[in-house]
Amino acid sequence: MDERIREHAETLVDWSARVEAGDDVVVRVAEGAHDLAVAVAEVLGERGATVVTTYDSAEVSRAYLRAYGEDSISSDDGPDFETPAHELALYERADVVLSLGGGRNTFATADVPGETRQAAARATQPVREARLATDWVSTVHPTRSLAQQAGMSVEAYRDFVYDAILRDWESLAEEMGQLKEILDAGSKVRLVSENTDLRLSIEGRIAVNSAASVAYDSHNLPSGEVFTAPFDTEGQVSFDVPMTISGARVRDVHLQFEDGRVVDYSAAAGEETLGDILDTDEGARRLGELGIGMNRGIDRVTDNILFDEKMGDTVHLALGRAYDACLPEGESGNDSAVHVDLITDVSERSRLEVDGEVIQRNGRFRWETGFES
Amino acid sequence: MDERIREHAETLVDWSARVEAGDDVVVRVAEGAHDLAVAVAEVLGERGATVVTTYDSAEVSRAYLRAYGEDSISSDDGPDFETPAHELALYERADVVLSLGGGRNTFATADVPGETRQAAARATQPVREARLATDWVSTVHPTRSLAQQAGMSVEAYRDFVYDAILRDWESLAEEMGQLKEILDAGSKVRLVSENTDLRLSIEGRIAVNSAASVAYDSHNLPSGEVFTAPFDTEGQVSFDVPMTISGARVRDVHLQFEDGRVVDYSAAAGEETLGDILDTDEGARRLGELGIGMNRGIDRVTDNILFDEKMGDTVHLALGRAYDACLPEGESGNDSAVHVDLITDVSERSRLEVDGEVIQRNGRFRWETGFES
């Protein structure tokens, strides 16, 4: 076994999920994640946790959802799915849930009707909530399918994934803590870059130091971003990192904001998809997240949001729903059925200001050598 | 997909497990059983059941058990495992459990110490009991590993497996019902064959018509045997079907019984293993089962007890524990930590008598054409 798989498992169990002896752990194993599952089981055994492995197969889901959708009684809201009581019981009794992504085909469920998908998602909402109430962490095993999505050989993709995951998280958490402090204390953010001059308010909002650990309210491995929930957005912004959204390629999105709302938009590719997203609901026209990628182990775009949005020297903004973790007790943030991240490279001709002070220029933070205020 | 996989799934869900709309089903998926899992999920979707798939990986188990065993506090009884509360909750809320066997290496857990294995089995006993309280069925998907164990190509092995599984179960159940009636009414059984003349009492015992369906108290697919719990065994018996027991090849076992106990034994191979089994406890020297194989879809020995013991024209006897289903209310049968089946071919120079009447001769039952009393 690649020694990095073992290190990945240790990072996941110890740094990310903080598993302790006696914890009841569920490990969700995607079709291609067998080797990581073996390594994770070994580490969980060493820590004295218990383990249940579930088979998180996209092909199994597709077969089930399509068959149920076709054969069950349907209302206007789609097929009438039931909440699985046994699955709910499993997650209600779990302390930790580790999701090992890494399928064999990123389009395996592409022919499940959207209506069926949504109806199933509604019925399993209590299961998802029970899962989110645990110390959950999602990660991925580098499969051929994900390498293909990234446009890379599987060997090169493995190097990429482990560079992103096997970081010195403790020191990255410390560095990101500095940015969190600045954002927590700040009121106004300004982002200036090519075709971009955006002003956002963050007053009173709480930044999350997303250091790939439940100890930091961070549930993805890799992570490496600091994010908060902005409001009152004004100005324009361009996103030069291409991505796939709902199966469509989206490139060079440009948004114009007035009074916090998108009032004009364009895209070199995927403009229709972008329009559909903006028309979902009122909240879809407002920002739910400002995130600053700080994981320099991620040095290229791989068309996988788990990695792309954490890439060092990038900033992302999400249309739609804000995270509760960014909101002070009692305050409600932007609400929407969608949360769509858009990413821009800030490594050149860019600056990020907080309350008039430059905190990042051309990818360098103000505490780094080479920073020019 | 091989159409037979779909038929296998339908037989499992409909005939064997009798799944109904709203049932909460757990599907346990062995490493090599993905294709069957997809087909089963499709059928469960059509029937309107809910489904949770667990990953039943021998390699994951091995990694966990070895690591836990080495790192945990150990007593004289081996490592101190805990009962997984979340797994228990899952099975306590399940209506049906379908186990899809078919691994990738039948020796995948060969280097887990026996002590660790036994300690883990004790801790998970409540989980197993919860599973056995459901409408559970075990089956196998024909993997390369199982083909190898059978000494066959995977193509030929698939044909073999589907011949065994895709039967007209309704009519086989009816035929087996005739044998059950004879055994239920009978008192004395005599088995005569080469080097074999054995007399057993079955008075008051209840025969199980094992027709591969929970409706018949039968939990294996394939099945196709009628079995009961004998006692007061006298005489000698030879078993000419070779098998692997606890990793050892065992061939041409010969047993001599007096007053219900084995008083002498020999084997052309595996005699030491046989001796160890007989010395396990007092019950290991007595018979717990007399079974008559009636599945003529199984026409060869494949070193897999799930198939071998159901083979048409064979009789098997088990040393050790009797099944409760064969015992009248309040009566206790032979008790032992072991239950080891031994099989003999009765297709030639053999007869089975019940109360002095021949009911099977040279593999023909008395209701079949060609039967000679």
C-alpha cells in the first residue's frame, strides 16, 4: 500500500475527526475508495473506536432511485419516498461519520430525474441532519474517475491529492487564524482585480478558520480556507477559474452588484446555467459566502470544488445560502435553496483590503515575506 | 448486465425475503458483489422498500481486527472489544437483511488471530442476534475468488451458481414437503451405503423444508434440503465428499457411533482437524443434524458448504449443535460450540429408510419415476 494512504487515514481520523477510544464511527465507502477504507479501519482499530462501513455506491443509488421513481405513487412533488428508519437510527447513534469519496464515474447518476432526486433528498433530510450532528468529515480517495475529471493521469492526480491533504495542518491553522482575526474585527472588504472592484460588508459576521478539523468547525479534508458571510455587496467581479456546475461548463462569469443584489451578469460559457441559478429564488441573487483559499498544496484547478475553492491565492464567492457558523447568535444570513461557489485567481494584479488596509496583494498576505502594502 | 443477475435479485427479494413496500432493508455487500447489489437495489426500489447498503469487506475487517487486537487492552479472553451501539441500532430497526457474499480472496482474514476473532464475535453477538431476528437471507454473487475455490473458470462457475439459484422454488418446496411429512411422522432412520450402516432416531423431531425462503424458515439462497435433528445414533458412516474445514482439507471421514456418541474415527486427510473438532466439547461427538440434499441444480462439489450440502442425491450429517427449528417446544437438542457438516454421496448403492420403509434408493425418492423399493 502507498504509505500516503496510511498517512491520509491518520490525518482524517486524528487531526480531522478527533476520534477517541469508544467512539462509534460510520465510514461511508465510495465505490473506488476501498484502499482508503482499509487504512482508515486500521487506524480506527488502533484508536479503539468501533466501526460500521456503509457502501456509498452511485450506481446502487441510481438503480434504486430510478426504479423507485418509476414504480411508486407520485404526487406533484415527485415520487413518494419514505425516511429510512434504520438508517436514521444508525446515524443518530453514531459519534463520527467519515465519508470517503472517490467513485468510478462522476456522471453515474446523471440519468436520475431531478424530480426523483429532490423527492428522495426531502425524505432523507432527517438522516442528513443526524449525520451533520455528528463529528463528520468528508474526504476523497484519488480514483481514476476523479483523475479524469481533473484532466490528469492517475499517478499525477495522486500526487496532487496527497499534496493537498498531507499538510502541516497545525501551522496552517495558526496562519489562517491570523486572517480570521482580521476578518472578525473588520467591517468592510474590498476586492480589486482584473475587471473586479467589489465592496462587501462583513461587520459582525464570524469568520471560520477552516483547518480540516472538527475542532475548527471544518468538515472537509483537504480544507484550507477562511470564510465568512458578507452582505451589502456593491460593484463588479469576474471569476476566471472555470468549473462545472450542474453538468455544464461555466467560464469567465462576470457579476454586477447593486444594493447587495446581482443586477447584471454574463459568462463566456454556461450563461444559461448561471441565469437558472440566479433565478432559483431571491437569495440566489445575493452572496452567502466570501472565502479565501489558503491551501498552497493545491496548485491547480481540477474541476472539483472540494479542492478548487481551497486553492492558495484564490478568492471565492458563493451565490445563495450563508453558513450558520458565520452568523452571530440570533442573526439570520442570506437564505436560498442554492449555494454555488465561483472562484477567481488573485495571484496577480489583485488586492484584498479590510477597512482600507491591504491584507493580501498578488497572493501575498501581509504577514508573509515579499508582501507589498 | 447478465440477465441472470437481475433474476437472482428478484428471486432473493421476492421468493426468499418476501420484501414488501415500506420494509426497511439492509443490503450487506461483499467486495465482489457490486453488480448483484445494483440489481437488488433496483428490485427493492420497484417494491417500494427503503435500503441501506453496508460494505462487508473482508480486507477492511482484517485491518480493523488486527489493529484493535494489537493495540487494545487484553484480558485472558483476548482483546476487549465493545458492542457497536450504532450498528446494533441499525439492525434493531431493520425488517430485512440481505447478505450478498462474494469476496475477492477466501483467505483474506486468514492472519487474524483466532483469539481476536473470537473476542470480536462475543462483542458483536447482540448485533448478530438483532440480524437473525429480521427476515434475513444470505446468498452469493459468483466472483473469481469463489470460482477459484471451486476449481472452475469464472464463466463456468457463473453457470453453476445460477443453475443452483434460479430454480422453480415453488415446485421444489412442494416436493421437499413430501419428505418433510415422512420425516415428521417417522421415528427411526437408517442410512445404508458403502462402508455405511447408520441408525438414527428422529422421533418427535420436526423436519425443516429448507426452500430458500423466510416463509419456510430457510435463510440461504440457494437452498434445497430437508433437515432434522437426530439422536441415539448407532453404527458407522463414511463421507466421500471432500471439503475444507477450518482451512484444512478433509477427505474420506469415517465415524463409528455407540449410544449416540462417536467412539472411533478416521480420515484419509485432515484426521487431526477432525480430532480437534470432536474434542471441542461433549456435544461435538454427537449429531446435531441429518440433512438430505435435494437441489439437483447443484451437480458438483465446489468446496462451499452453502452449495455442497444442498446438492441433489447427497446426505449430510452435522457434528455438534442442533437447530432450534427442529425441536418441539420445550425440548432441547444437542448443544455444542461447533456445527460441522460432513457429506456423503447417495446416488449409487445407497438407501435411506424411515421406519423400515425405503424412501430413497440410489438417489431416487419413492415418489419419483425410476424408484425401486
